[in-house]
Amino acid sequence: MGPVKFRIDRGVAKLGCATLAMLAAKPALAQTNISTEQLVATTPLAVAMGALLCGGVATYMALRQHRKAELLRVKTQRQLAEMSAALDEKGAILHGMREVTLIWRGDEGRADSIGPIQATIPTCQRIDDILDFKSWLDAKAAIEVSFKLDELQAQGREFEYRAPGLGDRDYRISGRVVAGKPLIRISPREAEVDEPYVLAETRNNVPTIETYAALIDKFNHPAWVRNFQGQLVKVNEAYLKMALGGAGLDPEQPIPELFDEETLARHRRLDPLDGGPLSVTEEHDDFGVLDVTMFKLADGTAGYAVQGLASNEDKNDPKASFLTAAINELRTPVAVFDGAGQLTHFNKAFGEFWEMDVAWLETQPSEKAILDRLRTQGKLPMEPDYKKWRAQHLEAYGLKKTRETMWHLPSGQVLNVIASPAPHERGVIYVYHNVTEQLALESRYNALIHVQDETLNALSEAVAVFGTDGRLKLHNAQLSRIWKLPMNKLNKQTHIADIAAISAETLPEDGDRIWSELKVDILDLDAERHDKKGRIVRSDNRLIDYAIVRLPDSQTLVTFVDVTEGASFEKVLKERNEALETADKLKDAFVQNISYEFRSPLTNIIGFADLLASEAAGPLNDKQKDYTNFIRASSSSLGLLIDNILDLTTIDAGIAELQTDVLDVHALVEKARKGVLAALQVGSNEVPINLEISIDDNLPTFVADGTRIVQVLYNLLSNAVRYSDPGAQVRLDVFERGGRILFVVEDEGVGIPDDIIASVFDRFEGKAVEGRQRGAGLGLSIVKTFVHMHGGTVAIERLQPRGTKVTVNLPAEQVAKGAAE
């Protein structure tokens, strides 16, 4: 009893006691003649008696209220005990069942569990063990459940999933949102019953506003959804087109009604209470006759209107009208059979696909008759035992769950025949989904994927493609080989951080560091990012070249090539090349130095030989003169050889240049002739060479390096003389052709063999021919080099029956070119 109430009751008690005392004293006062003084004198006694009586009443009432409170306390304790016992009993029942429920109640992300964990999942003891799906589910199933759980928590998307577990265990996992809290239920699959779990609002196959609102968008007829208050909450495009005449609906504008208030009131009175559809015909002022079908939803009502149908009971059968209108919106063939196997509904696509007479289908033939007719027409799958196949197909009647069967038709088409139980009639709803193109696309896709995999695996480079989330989307076998990664740990869900962790085990010294650095570049989401390449030197002395390429879809391609062997060969070749270059420089320096060293004593020899030939030191007899001439000829040849070596050294050094000037061709030829004759200091018994020279009179102005041209002519003439017999003819013709000057040297010597002619312009390729002494092999090489420096060409050919012809073709006006060219 509260304090306020107690005070009120106590006041009432006092007032009642005083009233009772006065009433009790009234008869006595009336019978006696008591004066006022006497009455006043007895007043304290009356007050005392009243107070005593009031206290007694108050004590009685207090005791009564205390007893009530005690009885209430005992009753409450008994109820609490009963509730606790019931709760313990339910908890015991839940813990005795092989099912675990995880509930996320707060925002901290922690889950609570209901039910025995280890009895349901033997490998798990705690909630964290359950959430580590990979520890008790198949790898693929663990990923799928993880994704579904994320969608449940983030979007409230419910799911039912049968997940294969480890150790030949399967589990049934369902996700729901109850009272705004996400939860998942886990139970062993063998503990399931035949009837699958469904939500409470769908146990009687009654759709909700949410499910039907998604459906009406596919209707071509005006359709709507109302809540329990009769307010429109969803309409489709056909409704808005009819109600607004094609105008758009303003977001702030309420959805307009298609019917007036009187019609809507009549519809509400006709609204069925058992959930079954009903159909009425309305005469609309603007749209004429509308056949309106309405039915109950779990949390509201829905309906649609078909324009132009006649108002009669046959065509407005509620169930027929609703189902026929719904399936006719589908392009996929659909047929509905009742429990007796008779065709009750079908859409236009069904008749068109099977090419069957619609009038015959409207007679409601049995499914057996339809199958037999299709088999006669050769449209069903070619089965060896047709009766057995038909009997198995007709087992669809009485199904408790959907069944899917593939039909491979003789026409080459493939149908996925989906048989679903029809509610309340033990009938069947068939959906014939043509998956021919889908299977063909899937086959081509699989073939392309196979070719792609084979191509990638055939590459010597390692290839990896990472998504924006850092997970491995594509790779080949070389990635495992180069980085020593186990193939069973690489899949489309492997994160680059996982690869770094694995590399830390296979390459403990620097594997984690290398992949951590690569991770920064691979996961760089900067819009200005660029491709990158480089070389990695691993601790095991392997050299890996890598390239990071940004793909158009924001993914990243990474390639790796093991260049250890190639780099080693490259290093060896580089070292050898450097050694050869060093040796070549030493050779050039040696040749140049030795040539200058030969020049000094040779000059002395030539000088003293000329002194002897002049007989200044005294007269010489004929034999002494011959010896002196031989000394002079040999010295000239040796001097020419030294000059050639010095010229080649200058050319190889890249410092040779042409000193061009306007030249007199006659003077050039004469210098070359005198040089040849000076070198041919022959004895008195030998016949000199018959040298004939022919120069055209109309030669153009010739601009070239005179010294080099004389060397070219001298080498050609001396080479022709060397391989000619004494007294043989050597001819030099000079003429102009096409603005160019040609020098042609012909001899009557033994000629150059075919196996030698291709290499006569190479250095040090001088060869002996028919007993003739071989030269040093520098003359023709010098000729080719100087001719090319002038921008000309040189050609050699063998004459028949004997002789050789050499043609030098030079431009009349020369632009100086470097030796390197």
C-alpha cells in the first residue's frame, strides 16, 4: 500500500469513527436533560473514545493490507519460481537439441549463443570457433556462408543453405532477422525433417507486400498493393500509365486512385477474409469494362485490373483469372495440372513452343495424353524405355519440393523442366526453361577458360591478377614454381597478405619483405598510378624481373620472370666482350707502334738503296744493279704494306677523314701507274707487264680525296699485276655513267676461284692462286673501305676463260663521310 493511499484511508477511518461515536451518543442525549456545561464537560471523554475506536479500526485495516501484501509476495515468488522452472526446462530442451543459434543483439559485433555448441559441431567449443567457418566447413562452403552472413548483417538478406562440412558431416544453416536482430541457426543435416523451414508469414503460401511488390513490376496490366489501412503502397508502371495518362508521378505527389470512393468502399466490403482471390467487373467511366481481381496478403491486400474482358462467370473465375493472367505475362512455357493429371492452365508460350493446337489444349487433356502426342511427333527426348521414363516423370504429382530435370530434345534444344507442387490440389506446375543458349554459352565460356588456363600454364613467365580487394583472381603454375608457393594454397580467395605469409615460410630471409613491398604497388588505388617494372635479387641468389600493369577494370596484372641463367650468360658475354675490346685496343696500339718502328729502318734501307743505284759511291756491275733494284722494289712493297696497316688502324679508331678536292683524273691514274712500275723493279731477263690505260675525254668534275683514290687504283693495279703472267695485258678504263665515274680494271691472269671470290675483300684473306705468292690480304680490304667512304661501290667478277674484272663506282661529287660508315 502506498503512503498516499494509506493517509487517505486513515482520514476516512477518523471521520467514520467520530461519526459513529456521535450516532452512538445521540439516543442517550435525547433521553436525558443534559445541559450545555455538562455536554462540554463530557467532550474530552467522547474524543478519547473516538480516538480509541479510530486506532482500533486503523490497526485492523493495516493488518489487513499487510496480509494482502504478504499474499501478493508469496504469489509473485511462486510465479517467478514457475517461470524459472519453465525457462530452465526450455533451456534444457534447447541444449538437448542438436542445434545452435547465434544472435547479434548489440552494435559491438559480439554474438550470443543458444544451444549446445560441441554437440552440434563436434570440432567447436566456443562462439569464435563457430565463426571460424573454415575450421568445420568445406572451403567453398565456408566462403559462401561468410558472404551470406555479411549480407544478413549489412542488408538483412535472409538465406537457407545446406553446407558440406569436414569429416563427412553436412549442416543446415539458415539466416533470419528477428525483432531487428540478425541470427543464424545451425543444425546437422541428418536431423532435418522432410518439411523445410519457412517463415511464419509464408507457412500458408500467403505472399507479403514485399514479395508481391517485386512481382507486379513484371505485369503488363495495372496492379497495386495496399496495406491494412487500405492505402496504396506500391503500383506498377501500367497502373500509373492508366491513372495519369502517361504522365510521370511527382515524388511528393500521393499515388492516385484508379477507382472512386464508392467503388473502393464496395471492394473493401468484398475483401475476402480467407485469403482466396475474388473477381469483380467494374464499369469505369474512362476505361470501360475492367475485370478486377483482388486477394489477401499476409500484411495487406493486392489486386490487378484487366481491360476489355467480358463479365461472365466462366471468364471471371477468380482462380483461373488470376493464375492465367499471371502466367501469360511470362515468355517461358508454363503448364498447370491438377491432382488428377488434367491440364487446367497454360500460357501462350506453352502452345507455341510445343506447336500444339490450342483448341485441343483447352479441352483439358491429361498430361499422359500430352506426352504421348509429343512423343508421336518426335519432340520428346529419345529414351530407350519410354514407358519407364514417362512413369518417372509422372512421379511429380505429390511432390513436396521443387524438382528439376534436363530434357535433351531431338531438335538440339535443352530444356530445364522445373516441376513444383501446386498448393491445395496435389497438382503440378511445370516451367519449361529453354537453356540451350545458356549451355552453349557456358560451354564456350568453359572452353575459353580452358584455353586461357592452358595458355597461361604454358608461359615461362609467372602471371597473377589481383582484384581491387587484394585477392588473387587469376594465376598460372609458374607463380608457384618461381615463389615456391604450394598450389593447394592458391585460389581465387587468396589475399596478397596470405601470399606474403606463405612466402615468409618458403623464403624466410626476405619472402615477406619482398611481397610486402609489392603489395604497396599492387593495391595502389591512386587514379594517377603508373605501370612499374624492376628486378628483385632474392636471398637465394635468384634474379626475378617483375612488371606491374594496371588493367582497365582496375585490377592489377603482375608478371615474374626468372632471369638468373640469362643474367649469368649476359654477365659472361659482357665480360668477354670487354676483354675482346681491351685486346683489340691493345692490338691497334701494338700495330700502330710497330708500324712506326718499321718505318724508320725502312726509310734508311730505301735511302741507301737509292744511293747505290745512283752510283754516287761508285759504279755497279749488272748483277749489283739487279740486286739494288730488288732491294728498292721490296722496300717499296714493304712501305706500302706499312701504309695500309696504318690506314686500317686509323679507320678502326674512327678518326679517318676524307680530304676532298677537285681532282684531275689523268694525274691520279698517272701517279698510280708510276707507283706500280716503281714497285715492279724486275730483272733484265723478265718481260714487263703490258699496262693499257683508257680515259674518256668528257668526264665530269671529280671531287674526292686524291690520296685515297691513288691508293685504290694502285692496289687494284698491283693486285692485277701480281696474278698475271709476265707480258700479260692489264687494262684500266675510266668513264662516266649516270653522273658517276667508273674505274674498271681487267687482267688476263688465272682468275679468282668461286670459293674465294666472296671473301677477297675481307682483311687478311690473301690466298695463293696456282702457285702465285699470296699477298698480305689488305689491298682489296683497303680498296673497299676507301670506296665506301666516298659513297661508292666495288664489285669483282671472274672473266672467261681467264682473268678478273674489278669495277669501282664513285659519285662525281663527294660529300665527306667518316670511317665508321
